[in-house]
Amino acid sequence: MATETVAKPRTSVRVGVQKFGTFLSGMIMPNIGAFIAWGLITALFIEKGWIPVAELGGFGTNAEGDPNVGIVGPMVTYLLPILIAYTGGRMVYDVRGGVVGAIATMGVIAGTDAPMFIGAMIMGPLGAWTMKKIDALWDGKIRPGFEMLVNNFSAGIWGALLALGGFYGLSWVVQRFTDGAGAVVGFLVNNGLLPLTSIFIEPAKVLFLNNAINHGVLTPLGIQQSLEQGKSILFLLEANPGPGLGILLAYMFFGRGAARASAPGAAIIHFLGGIHEIYFPYVLMKPILILAAIGGGMAGIATMAITNSGLVAPAAPGSIIAVLAQTSRDSYVGVILAVVLATAVSFLIAAVILRTSKNKGDDDLSAATSRMEAMKGKKSSVSSALTGDQAGTSGAQPGTVLTRPVRNIVFACDAGMGSSAMGASVLRNKIKAAGFPEVKVTNSAIANLNDTFDVVVTHQDLTERAQPRTSSAVHYSVDNFMNSPKYEEIVELVRISNSEGAASETGTTAEPASGAQPAAAAPTAAAGHGAHTAEPAPAAGAQATDGQAAEGKGVLLRESVILNGTATERDAAIDEAGKLLLDRGAVDVSYVHAMHEREESVSTYMGSFLAIPHGTNDAKEHINHSAVSIIRYPEGIDWGGKQVKFVVGVAGLNNEHLHILSSIAKIFTNKAQVAQLEEATTVDEVLELFRKVNA
């Protein structure tokens, strides 16, 4: 397919703030469900709620005369900050980082009476980042068998120290910052200046700089204000759908061409779906329309200030449905009026601008959408509603826009353990050989994918599952992880997108990727994590020596290699490979069953006479320790229509097996080394070949 690559240097202050805002929103957005739950409980059960219940709302006293604690207070004091901290920590250092970040945040929470959302957004990532640096100090230096002991105690000790530091230090700092920010907001409200914030907020939205403001400051302050007053105006400063709706209505009546034709659909997505970025290209077509957004925003804020209206919790996404669901019991008139007046003012200003302008935006919508995606740094999940692109619905489609250099490639399979690790290793070597060692190639289970990757590679039977989770990436479907011709196309895409010429203002058009499939234009799933680098760190058992075998340690042992397998068909070969893992005590029998389940879902045939059966993602709980088994079938067996001579059974924990898989990938992409394996007469020859490759 033709892949248009517009790779521009991304080192401006705007881009830095964008990335910071994206990181902040990445901590908040996955937990919006919890915020909504807290908001609904608050709206219903507090003393001023729809159904006041003292035991739930936390007011009054019980029969013994003790104050009712309720669940509103504990949720906002403990649950929400810890969820934010865990999410932020996991973004930095996977689950281990999330746990340490959550431990550290408890110190900040206990050190003050105010909800510690800002403290959680600091301690979560900080705890994870410092834990990552500490782990790097002894990476590869821990004796086999002591990894769990060291990992658990290091996380516990460091988490405890961070909690103490948060309790005695950071909590005071964050409290002072929160008090100061609250004082600024109070000054703006008391002096009628709050509507002026639209001068900054509305342009920031179009430039994708709003997340840093909204999720970094407004949401934490709004929650504290809501806890004290039962509602907050701050939740609707940025989320009001009125300004954008007014601009789209103006295009419906006074626009021309594609802009006028697409405006009604965009208005529905914006107002009901809450995806505000849908109207950004309409503003970028005629930047002066930002005045309409500012005017509408100011009208909405002024209306809420006059009517003393607010929401009880964040409205995310900014849909009118979410806004009304979170509206305080006494604020429906004010909130609805704020949306209506914001729409009306924005519409009137935009209408005047469009009516008096010679250029009504006839043919500029596609170009404006591309500019929006360039500013955002990735393909918009709703751009198809503007450009008519049906990418991802019927195979490869031209016109995938990659607005940044390729920096992050992920191989995804069901478990993220075997085939994806092999494919990642093969492609990594090719990209390094092409002179781009800085390009990161990782592997992941599909369930752990998130929309942060530039390129996603999956087996052709899994592409449809991966696309909704990575809607802004370029997708490649392969049927052979070892030597797929698509790898050369990906290398060429990397070369073009990272070349100096591609960084020019005019952009570079490349057509290397005839098999690339643009991701489906669907809302991104909640961010999940867990992709891990398939470039293996030295793992215990990477080289199976006699000493290791005697100790029963290591990933690949002598007794796990069979030169003449007895199976004659695929299922029997899986059983044979699984039995070797069972005999090692690496897995239980349920894992072997999951190996068959995985094979029925998607073939583990890799190419070059190799198959690597392994369990599903859900079967990881049946793995006791990492192990790899290798069986050779000299005459070959049928593997779903493909001939297989080598079957590698895989059970992996904590990436320990990736070193062996990387070695296997290197061998099976080299015909001479595959021939050596076919001709080997002893197990030692096989192990020696892996030793030489590792060296």
C-alpha cells in the first residue's frame, strides 16, 4: 500500500507539553470509570444528594454516636489516588512499577487530609522510575533461583522508603501547591475572571495541549472542591461541548463542499460521543474560528459562575450524556444553559466569520485533518468521519498517514510469549543491520496492547483483534514470523520515515508497504500495558552447561533436547514438546492443554521448518518456571499444511526465555545454521550451536 510519511522534527516546546499532557491523561483516563462511580455515589448518597444515606454518604452519626465514615470519603482519599499511582507506575515500569508507585503514594495520602491526586501523579511514576533504575544495578548479576527473593524484597524496601519520604516531605509540598492553586482559582471566581481562562483553554484544545491543564490541574482541584462543596465548576471549563458544536453548526449552514457535508456527522460524534477532536480540523481550516470557540467557552463559564452550577465529578469523554450524568442535583438548569449559550455564542461568531469570508473551506478539510494529526503526533481515531477513509474495514487501504518517524514497533500474538518474541528478534536484527539501532522492537500479548506504537505486526489471523487497540498504528499481517517478505517492507518504512529528507516541511511520500493494513478507525481501548522488549537480557540458563543441568537450573537443558521425535502429526508433537516441559516441572498439565488451545486459535508455524507451540495468555498462571524444549523430526511432520522439522516448546516467565528464543531466531534465519541443526548427531552439537550464536 502507499504509506504517506510526514516525519517532522518533534522537539518543540509544544510537543514537549503534548507528551507531558498525554502522560498525565494516561494516568487519569484508564480510571475514569472509578471517577464516574465515585461521582454517581456522591450525587446520590451525600447529605445534599438525590437519596441521602448517612451510612454511605458519610454524614451524621451511627447508633453508637460515632461519625459515619461512608464510602464517598474513602474512595476519593484512598481508592482514586492509589489507582492513579498504580496506573502511572505501570506506564513507566509495568506491574512492578505500579506496585511500588502505589506503595509510595500511601505515604503522601497519609501525610495530609486533602485528596492527594497530584501527589499520586508524582509518586506513581517517580516510584516506578527509581525502581527501574535500582533494578538495573543488579540486572544479570543475581544467581539463578534468587530472582524472586531479590525482586520482592527490593520492591518492598524501596516502596517503604518512598512512602516514608512522601509522608514526611512530599505531602507537605503538594499540600502547599494545592492550596496555592486553589487560591488562584478562588481569586478568579471571586473577581469574575474565570471566563478569561477560555483564552488559554480553547486554543490549547486545538493544539492538543489541553491534557496537561485539564488532567494535571483542573481535575485534581475540581475533585477537592467537589468534596468540600458537593460540586465544582472546574470540571466543565474544558469539557463543555458547546463551543465545538457551535462551530460545526455554523459549517452546516454556511460552509461549502466537504466541510459542509461532513459537519452533521461530526456534530453527532462531538456532542453525543464526546470526541472533541473531531471539530479541530474545521478550526484549522480557518484559524480565526478560534475566536468562536473562545467566545463560546467564556459564555459557558460565565453562565455557570452566575448560576453557581457545577459537576460532581469529571465528565469524560466530554459528551453531553457524561456532562448531565455528573451534574450536581441543584445545577441542571445552569449546566444546560451553559451548554446552550456556549453553543449559541460560538455559532453566531463562527457564522459571521464564514459569511464574511471569501474562502468557505471548500477543499481544505483533508489537509486540515492531516495538519491536526501532525500536531497530535499520530493518526486520529475519528479522522475517517471527516475524510471518508474506511481504513481497516476491508484489507489494505491507501492513505495511511504516519506523522512521525517510526520509533516503536511491536509484534503481538495471543500470549506475547513465543511467536511474537521470535518475530521481534528477527526484525530487530534486520533493522539494526539497516543502521537504525535506536528503533525499539518489542513483543506483547494482544490483550496488553495500547495505542502507543508506530507499527504493529501480527499473524494474519490476529490482525482484526489488534487493530482496535492500536488504531493509530500501521498494521502488517504476516503468515510467517521467521522470513516474511513484509519485514523488508517494514525496514524500508523505517528507513524512509527516519531519513533526513523525510524531515522536510513538505514531507516524503513512500510506497514500500504493499501489505500494510491501516488500523481500524475505532476508539482506543483503555490503555493496557505489558509489552516487553524481546531483546533479551542475559537470562539464567541461556547457555545450558553440564553444571547447570546437574543443578536442574536453566531455561534450555540437555534433557530438553530430542534429536529424533516420535510424533507423526501436529497434536502429538505438541504433546511431546509439552511432556518435556512437564518433566522439568516447568508447567502443569493445564498448560499443555493450553498449548493445543493456542494452536487451534492461530498456528505457531514460524517458517524455515520451525514451529514454537506455547500456551495462551491466560495459561501463564500454569507456568512454574521458564523452560524451552527442542525436538527434531528428521522426516518432517505436517503442521497445518506446512512441513515442520523442529518443534520448540516454550513456557516463559519474566522474559527469561527470550534469550533462547533470540538465539533460535538467529539460527533459523541462517540457512547454513539450519542445515547444521538438520545434520547434528548429538545433543552437544545442538547446544554448542546455540552457544556460538549467543557469543
